[in-house]
Amino acid sequence: MEETIQQGVKGTLQTKDVAKQQAKTEKLVVFIYYDHEPTYRLLEHQLLSTGDFEHVSASKWDDAHSILGALSIDSVVIINTSESKQIYQLYEKTSASNHYRHIPFFYIGECSHEEMGQIFANEHEVISVPFNPETFYIKMKAKIDHSTRLKNERQLDSVTALYTEQFLEKMFHLQVANLERFKTPFTVIFLSLYNFYEMKTKYGLTAADQIVGTMSDYIKCQVRDSDLAFRLDAEDEHAIILPNGGQTEAGYFIRRVLENIPPVAATTYDGEPLQFFIELCASIVEINNADVTYREVLEKGKGGLQAAVFKGASTIETVNDFQEPTVEKIKVTIIVEDQVIRSVLVHLLQRLTLDYFELDVQTFFDGEALLASSWHRSAHTHIVIIDDVLPKRNGLEMVHELRNMPNNEKYIVMMLSNRKTEEDVTYAFEMGVDDYITKPFNVKFVESRLKRYLKRLR
């Protein structure tokens, strides 16, 4: 939003366009409703000279109602030099709505003692005219900064009691860490209340809060105990994390949600009863790649949601950008004294065709050489193919060393041996080997065993 939004924003389509325009900026938005042009111009000049905020203005009730219904406002300034009851009523109703309850209001001008007491009780500011615009700006910026900081620190949304978008980012990173560790994909569902802004603009903030509250309660009732539901910063949008579910399961879930939405009872500013039949749109993002970023998922998920809204109510869009698993690096160590066997095993590993795995192979003629190197000091999954007969330490002694190292579960140990008795095999497994292959071995047999272990890792 490079240019300041001016007054006179009217109509559903125009307010929706302004809301979209606002989403393109990271600047905070101040709304000014005024009855005195010179006072407004004084404040406008101060805001434009600093460039810290975008501002939206209106001098008519209908325009103010449309703007407040369409935009996400970070602070409201009321200029009422004529002691207008209508202007005070706008303050009273707006500040009482759940959506604007936690943002700073500044009331510039005249009001009765009773009205002033109510403004102070809401912890809002009353400023007499004339006022110093620079001093006012410093106070306003401090109040907005404080309000923004509190908002960013909150984990629960004050209107819906769902988790906030800021908490969504934290939970996303936790899910990615679990994906990297356990290879279990997860899914994020994005939901939008279809035609919400039109209803908000037409029926006001009170009805809008009730609609969002009812739909949030409905979503909370639909999710499982293991799922996480969030309200996003765009007030008509929600997100749900399905920790152990893929795209197919998410599709079944969201179709069930869309088919059973209850009617919503609400009231207008004036207490007029209303009933709405709300419809939702959704996008589904399955994540099977640990290299993905939160911003990428949020951008693609919301992009899919916009596409669904454009197509119409109850549309579900799927985002397939993050379904390909991360290519995982696997270390493979061959500890075999016999050079021919080492060469055979290296050739076998080099010609293996593996999806989503990259093998990094090193060979050692003895276990002491491995321990003297830094090769084993990493968190990567580590396949060790080891002969039981070695020049210095035998293979079982090396297995004992590996199993006593920190994070020893990363090792998959395959032992090669000439010993075939039941006692020898049993003892090797008791010492910690994962597989036991007798020599001479069939290369195809070893290849199939390797593929089986790698398949389990995925």
C-alpha cells in the first residue's frame, strides 16, 4: 500500500479490494474518523511526515462503517470537536466489539464527563483540542507498539480462544522437526469463511464477531485431540494442523466439516436478530519435506485458499508443492580387511538406485582406523558393514564400541562372518548387530537387505 488510503471507501467490492491491498504491506494501519477538517489535516501531516503508519480516514458514518468492516485496523482515532452523539456511538460500539477490544483508541475533542469516564475505564486516551501533533504521535506510537507486542506474545486469540497465527509458526517448526526425525508427513488445512467481509460490512462488527466465534467453536468440535486449530491474523481465516495425516485423510476430514456446518445466530448493532448459513472454502497442504519453510507453506496455503474462494463456496484446493520427501544423506562405512570384498561392496553401493537417499561411502581396513577418524561423529543415519575378523580389534569388539557411543541408535550394523553356528549368530545379535550375513555371500542378497533397511528409514 504505497499510497495512503483516503476517505470515501464505499461498497462491498471496494472494501474487499482495500482489504486485499492492505495485506500487501507490513505497516500498521491507523483509522481516523473526524468531524473537523483542520484538526484532521494537522494529524494527517504528522503521520505522513513520519511514514511509520498507513492511515485510512472517513468523515461520514457509512464510510466509517465500511472501512471498519473491511480492514484490520491497528489503532482508531476519533476526532469529535462538536460533541456529536453519533460520533461517540461509533466509538462506543467499535471499542466494545471483540475484534477491536485490545487495540488503542484516541478520542480527540469534547465529550461529557460520563463519556470521558467510560473512555478512561476502557484504558483509552482523551485528548483536548488544540493539541501538539508531535507529542500526540509519540504517545500513539508507544501505545500501538505496546499493543502489537502483546498481540505477538499471545498464544490464544481473545475472540475465539483458538491458538494465534504466531503460535502456528512455533507448532509448524515442531512438526517439521518431528518429520525430520520420524519421517511422518503432516498436513496443514487452511479455511476461509466465504463472503465473510460482505456480511461484516453489511451487518457490522457485532454480527461479525458472533459469526467468527460460532464457526471457531464448530471447528474446535470437529478436530481430534491430537490436532491443533488456529485463528489466523486475517479474521475470516483459520488453520488446522493434522500431525500424523496426509492429504487423503485431510480431504475426508474437511469434506465432513463442510457438509455439517450449523446455521449461525447473530445480532446487529441495534440488537436485530439474524441467522446466517455460513459456507467455508479450504486448501490442503501436505508436508513431507523437512527443508520447507513456514513462509513458503503459509504463502502457498493462503494462495490455494484464495483460489478456492474465487471458485466458490465449499471449494477445496490441494497444494502439492511439498509432497516430495527430503533427500536424506546416509553414511555407509565398510570395515573389511579384504580388498576384493571391499571393492565388491563399494561397487554394489554405487550402482544402487534409491529414491530420496544419498549414500556417502567410506572404507576402512580396520576398526581402529574408523575410531581415529572423525567420520563417525555426525548425527546422520549410519550403516556399518563390518567383518568379524579384523587386524587389530575384531568385529564384535567394534560393535561393542559403537553401541556404547552417544546416539548409538543411528548405527545399523551388518556383520559379515564365516561362522555359521547358532551360538555364534545368537551371540552377535546379543552384542548389538542388526543383521548377520555369512560368507561367501550373494551380492543380490546383500543388496536386498540394504534396500529393506533403507525402506524402513523412509
